[in-house]
Amino acid sequence: MLIALIARDKPGALQTRKDNRDDHLQYIAETGAVFQAGPLLDDAGEMCGSLVILEVEDMAAAQAWADGDPYAKAGLFESVQLTVWKKVIG
């Protein structure tokens, strides 16, 4: 099952994102649950959120992954949405 995780950073939290980026990328590599991922960018081209496509068994596994993300543990996100996603192109 593919789940889209769409997270928006808290305002002014770019340094929190930068400080935890290496741990976040290591978590992605270690868990093996990420199908695709990348940061959302603001009008200035700065990172301001995340789009992560998870390949997991169910929504509970997606929620567990989201809860374990170092970004989430650092309090980076203002909001996180998990929704089932269907790959059609690409």
C-alpha cells in the first residue's frame, strides 16, 4: 500500500529541519519504507515541508513510521497528513 505523507513545517523552523536532516535521511535509509521523497519548497526556494511516499502494509504502519521520523521527534512539523495514494504515472 502506498501512503502519501504531507508535512508542513512550523513557521521559522528551517534551522530545526537542517539540524535534523542527517538523522531523517538515515531513518529513511534504515527503515526501507520510503518509495519516493523530497522537501516542499517555499517561494524563496527554502525547504518548508516534506512529501514522502511510503510503501507499507497499512495506515498503522504509516503512522508508526511518521511518529518515528526524527523530524517529527524534533517538533518540526505544524501539520502531518497521511492519505492512501495510487501511483498512475511514472
